[in-house]
Amino acid sequence: MRHSLAPRSDFPLLAATPGLHYLDSAATSQKPAAVLNAIRDFYETANANPHRGAYALSAKATDLYHDARATIARFVGVADSDCVVFTRGTTEAMNLVASSWGRTNVQAGDEIVVTALEHHANFVPWQQLALQTGATLRIVELTAHQSIDLDQLRDVVSTRTKLVAITHVSNAVGAITPLAEAVHIIRARSAAVIVVDGAQAVPHLPVAFDTLDIDFYAFSGHKLLGPMGIGCLVGRRAILEKMPPYQFGGDMIEWVHDFDCTWNVLPHKFEAGTPNAADAVGLAAAVRYLEALGMDQVRAHELSLLEKAEAAVRALPGLTVYGPAVAQRSGVLSFSVADVHPHDLATILDQHGVCIRAGHHCAQPLMRRLGVSATARASFYVYSDESDVEALVTALVAAQQIFAAVD
Ligand code: PMP
């Protein structure tokens, strides 16, 4: 039986292209009509600059922006919605913490801990912060199946550690970090601030920030059915309040004197300039769509497709699958085919209507450790179904036949 969790007909792009097998949701998800309509409605019925006007239309825009934040806070388990700061996405959220918290709290002699599993967005800001401050960057290595090695984490974290940056779910191989254990290890050894990259977790797993005992959590709307250009940084109030602003301008100030300023309250202190209100409203619509599906069901659906895909591709000759066992992975199948470059594979699969990602997945430190320059990655989401798995396997067999003929 074939079934997707969310009907393809809810997604205008998928509905318009019946033969398309979109298996690149880890890069960005498709958008349901509910999200597109919410954005359109904002511009058609509420468009005004939030926080600025004394007239009803501006108040409506402000209310919608405020309600969007509250909806998103509820979805990621944050009771205090003022601790949800809108950013352009995970990348900007990490840069915000590195610039604002990092430059005021990290100095020479301190240690910053990252893992070899990180996306560049949760690696480069910390590497550069270390270079700028004279702190030492320490890298936690991985197990043989590309999970964060908790024994390594135990060895690396110490009283010198000022900050630990760790992914919740790997985009490159799908490995789900045992976050509670990792946090326990870090807290037992240090007073470090813990920053978690949730870009691949929030779209696929139930997440409740308030229960995680971490300090910062970041994610991107476009990976959870929402629009591009909007995401969130969630932080603990006590830490956010002590941090200096990240950018300066309108909205983030309280008073501007000639030679100094005072700052607005949270979250506005970190949201300089006209906010991306329409996309915040679009992201709230995406969250409501996912809530209606149920995040436990989302997880179960992806796992069931992943199990089928994994079993089918493992039966093919010359295939290497990366990452831990399926139960410890999000809906990501990262693999290579002997003697076929992932880019060639992706091009041939595209001729069969199958979209996969080929490349280093913005995780070059991980690729170096795997000893490859790239992998092929198929990733599933709520609109995926068994026909996508079948199309993937059929196209892989066809690709192997082409390359066998070339040999
Ligand atoms: N972290 C992870 C794990 C990701 O998958 C991504 C997106 N590929 C990012 C960070 C960066 O997200 P964005 O490009 O939306 O800022």
C-alpha cells in the first residue's frame, strides 16, 4: 500500500508535477498551499510595517507577527515566547550567538567544543570565534557509524570549555544525537553554554526546548514546510538579557541619545529593522500544518519509508550507506555507489524524475573523516511515499547499468 502522510494535492508544486520524486527535503521542503496562502493573505489583508503605525492596519500586522511567534514557541516547547528571536535561519542564529555571546564571553585560554558531524553553519562561526579570540577549538570525533562519540565528548569537555556547539540531527547522514546524554556529560564537566543546531530536528521530531536543559537552539523555517528567509534562535532568558545586540538600527532600541543608546526588551533587542513578518506568518501556518499531522506521526512515517529504502538499496551491489542504524536516523539515506561519482548519479536520477542531493552537504569536516569528497543523499518528508522509494531504487539500478556498460 502506498501512502504519504500529507496529501500531495496539498502541495501545489508536487500536484503540478506528478512524475516528480522530490527526495531532497533535507535541503529544503516543499510548501503546502496553507503556507503560500498565509503569506499571500498577509500582503493582501494586513500589509503594514509592524510596531510602527498607530493605525489599525499596522496593529493587525503587529498582532499577526506576534501570534506567529507564539505559535512557533508552542511548537518547539518554549513557554516564554519572548525567548524566540526571528532570524533569517539557522545560519544567522548561529552567527548571532557567536558574535554577541561569543565575543563578550570567550577569551584566549578558553576552549570551544564542536563535533566533526556539524554543518558548516554550526562549525565555521565557532572556528572563526576561536581564531578571533585566541580560544582553542576542540573537535569531538565520531563513532564508526558517524554518530557523535560520547566517550570522546567526555574526554574533550572540561572546566576550560566555554561553549559546546552540537547538532541535534545531522543533515549529511541523518544521525540523531543522544542529546540528553550529551547534555548530561557536558553539564557534569563544565559550566559551558550549550548551543544546539536543530535545523534537521524540528522538521522531523517532536522537540521541546524547555525540557532539553540547553542554552540556545536554532532552526530554519524552510525545512519544515515554511518559507525561506525565516528561522529562529531560541535562548534562555537570563542569557539573552545579558547579551549585547547583534545588529543595530530601528526597533531594537529603547532610547537613542546623541552618544549612547538603551536597548529594547526581548525579543526586539535582537530584531533590528523591519521584520520579515509575512514569512513569520507563513512559518506559523507551516507549524499548524505539522501540528495537525502530529510530529509523532511525522517521525513514524519517515522511519517506515527509510526502512524500506534502506533495505532496498542495501540489496544493490556496490552500495555503501553512511550513518547509524535506521532507528537512530532521521529520514535521510546518505550513500555512495562504487565507481560512480555522486554528481553523475544525481544527474542520471534526475532523468528519472528523482531529485537527490549530491555533494559535501556543507559538512566538509565529516566528508574528510569518511574519506570521500561527496555522498548522494535521499531524504524523505511528509509528502513522500513508497512510489518515491521505488523510483529511487529503479533509477539507481538504471544508473548502475549505464556505468557497467561504460566499463
Ligand atoms: N544546520 C543543518 C544541520 C542544516 O541542515 C542546515 C541547512 N542545510 C543548516 C544548519 C543551515 O540552515 P540555513 O541554510 O537555513 O541557515
